[in-house]
Amino acid sequence: MKSKGASSEFAKYVSQNVFAMIGMSCYILADTFFISKAVGANGITALNLVLPLYNLIFAIGSMIGVGSAIKFAIAKNQKESNKHYFFNAMFFTTVFGMIFMAIGILAPEKLVELLGGSREIVAVGAPYTKIFMSFAPLFMWNYVCNAFVRNDGSPSIAMTATVLSSLFNIVMDWVLMFPLKMGMQGAALATALSPVVGCAICCFHFASKKNTICFKPCVPSIIKLFNCAKLGVSAFVGEFSSGVITVAFNMVILKLVGNIGVASYGVVANISLVAVSVFNGVAQGSQPLISKYYAKGDKKDLEKIITLGTVTCLCLAGIIIAVINIFAAPIANVFNSEHIEELTAYAVKGLRIYFVGFIFAGLNIFLSLAFSSMSKAIPAFVISIMRGFVVILASVFLLAYLFNMTGVWLAFPLAEAITFIISLAFLANIKKKNEI
């Protein structure tokens, strides 16, 4: 009966989180689609150049939010005090959010220029950057609230918050960009306001009798923040590395083929966000369960959740790769309103090669957060660093030099395959110690 309970919990948490994470990724996808229609290839290029700023904001928000929520869940299941985690997380995300807000308001043009934007791209991207960075605290609060609600036994509310905020963004994208003709500024404003919806829906859990999250103010603690951040580091590296990878790919592609190449990578990168969100959903859905069973010392159900997560990632990877191979051309054309043949050709080839990497990427994402959920910060950190920085950056520069654009697309599959070998080694070591 116990194993059946673990299986049903896994199905509930993971299905809801996958749906929620897909919804969360859709607002950037919606931005890309509507910008391609309203502004064209320059708009996609500008969006892709500033995406690393999103990644950095989300990286810090997720590190603090997920790490604090894991600490909260483990303390709760071990009957320890967990009253300070939420306030501490909200305080420090506010501090970081205000820093991002100030930079975005004061120097948006410089930011876009530093990320590789030409004069015409800066003109398109700077207003977008200024608006969305002005709302950085809201993005971070939303991440913290969602992580705590999910770990406090309300995955349905967390899912609803994510999905409805994304739907709000998509609807407002269309309203602001087309009827109101606000262009890139409209896309930025729609994205910036969507976390308000997410936070508001999370309040339904906070107001319920089921809520155990404490709102009592306490003295902010950097030591407590650091202890939480250690468990959220895989989430941080996962988000932040996406930004670093995007910058590196943009630099290489700009030198190889110019703005059209960056626009084609924008298509590949934005579609890959949806795939990554699927595996993040599996990982984040499993996380509260792994933390719970680990805290209780229930090795049987802990191993069952990890096995279910691994099998689920492999099955989903197979489906995603098949869909991309069949529909690569129609997908690329959706984001090519100007019908630029070169853009479509690069994007189609890129989609088919790049997405092979998700056979390994899904497993790396899942295992990294699984290790964090068991307070195994070092394995989680090493996996995240390897796939997010060391191997991928070495691969893209080396393979681009050897094989031009084909090498750029091959970098992701190679990096994930190498990292997966390391993930397996860590998993085998933990099993050898009889901790699973």
C-alpha cells in the first residue's frame, strides 16, 4: 500500500507541476510569437539577446525560493521549527529585486549593447528591458510564493497560479501589442504584470486552514539564506546557465552568420524552454516527495520516486524528440512572419540536432534537483556547473570552430551526454552508501 501511495502522489505532483511549468514557459514563447508578428526578425533577435537577464532574475529567485522551500519541507517533516524560512526568503528576494530594478531603469541601453546588440537592436530591445526589469521584485516573489505553496501540500494551487499568470500574459500580449499597438513595450508590460496574478492566487493557500507557512517577521539572516541557497544552487545554476549559454551561443552565431543566425537560435532556444519546463516539472513535482521520504528515512518510497522520475524523463524525452523531428519546419515557420528562407533553414536543422540532447538533459535536470532534495548539495552543484558552464561552453566554442553552425547545434547534446555520465557516478555512489 505504501508504494501505491508513493506512486499516486508522484502522479499527482508531477502531472500538475509539468502542466504548471509548461504554462510558465509559454509566456516567453508567446512573447516570441507575438513579437515575430509585430516587429519581425529584429524583435526576435532583441528578445533573445535580453533573455539572459530574465535567466539571472529567475536564477536568484529560484535559488532562494526553492532552497528555502526545501529547508522548510525537511524541517516540517522532521518536526523542527520552520517559521523563519518564508520571511527570510521574501526579504532577500526584495533586496535583489530592487537592485535589478535600479539597473534596468538607469541603464537599459547599455545592458542590451553589452549583450551584443547593434544600434538597431538596442533601439528595439532597450524599452523592453527597462519595463520588465522594473518589475524584477515581482518575478522573484512569485517564485518564492509558488515554491512554498507547493511544499506546503498545495501543488494544485501552485499549478493554477502558474498557468493562470501565463494565460494572463498571453492575452495581454495580444491586447497590448495589436489593438493598443504598443509593440515591444506592450510585450514587456504583459510579462511584467503576470507575476501579480500568480502571487494573488497563492494567497488562497496562505488564507486557508491548510497553510502552515509562517508570515511572522524576523531578523533577516544571511547565514540562513546561505544554508537555504546551498540547496537551491542547482535551480540557480540551471536558470543562470541558460543565460550564460544564450550569451555564448549568440556571440558565436553573430560571428558565424549574423543576426539571422541569432534569430534562428532564438526559435530553437525558445522552443527548448518548453522542453526544459517539462523536465523541470518532473523534477520540481518530485522534490517535495523526495524531501519528505528522505527526512522520514523511508528508503523504499524514496527509491520508488527516483525510479519513477527517471523513467518519466526518458519517456517524455522520446516523445519530445519525435515531435520536433516531424514538425520542425512548421514550428520554425510560426516564428518567421517575414518568410526568410535562411532563418527557416537554420532553425529546422538546429531543432533536429539540438533536441537530441534532451535524452540526457531531462535526466540531468531531475537528478540534480533530486540530490538537492536529499540535502546533497555538492553532487547537485557539480552536475549543474558541468552542464551549465564547463562542458557546454567548451563544446560550443570547439565544435563551432570545427563544424560551424552544425557544431553550434551539436554542443548541447554532447555536453548533456558527458554530464549524464557524471550524474550516474554520483547516483551509484549514493546507492553504494545505502542512502537510497
